[in-house]
Amino acid sequence: MKTIKYVSLALAALLLTGCDFMNRTSRTMDTMLGGDYDVYIQGHPVVYHVKNDKITSQPDKGYYIFYPTVNGKKTLVQSPIQLTTIVKKD
């Protein structure tokens, strides 16, 4: 009976660690995107338009950094990765 408990505990720990690894890996893959994008942030009414620029992620800190043009000026915006949707424009 103890063996089953230990195996179950080890399996649960492996699954939790694997999920975290996959999450970090997927965030690392989109470290830099260049081009034209629309950026939507959940709960934020403004859609940011990034034109001919890049969007950089900081996966260890959990946010994106980009410079959209707001009121004619390039403005620094940081948004949480989990709440951000980036759409590539053609």
C-alpha cells in the first residue's frame, strides 16, 4: 500500500513539474516577434497597434514589452503574458 502512495506522489510531482516546464518553454519560444501586430490585453479596452516594430517577452518575469504608437508618440507598454493576445497583421 505504501508503494502505491509513493508512486502516486512521484507521478503527481512529475506531472506538475512537466506542466511548468512546458509553460516556460512555450513562453521562451516567442521571445521576439517583428512586424505589424494588434495587441489585445484582457480587461483593457484599448487595442494597441504595433507597426513595423517588435514585441519582446520576458518569460522569467511573465510579461511582454512593446512600443505602440499612442496619440502620435511611441509609448512603452508592458502586459502580462497570460492576459495578452497578439494578432499578426498582413
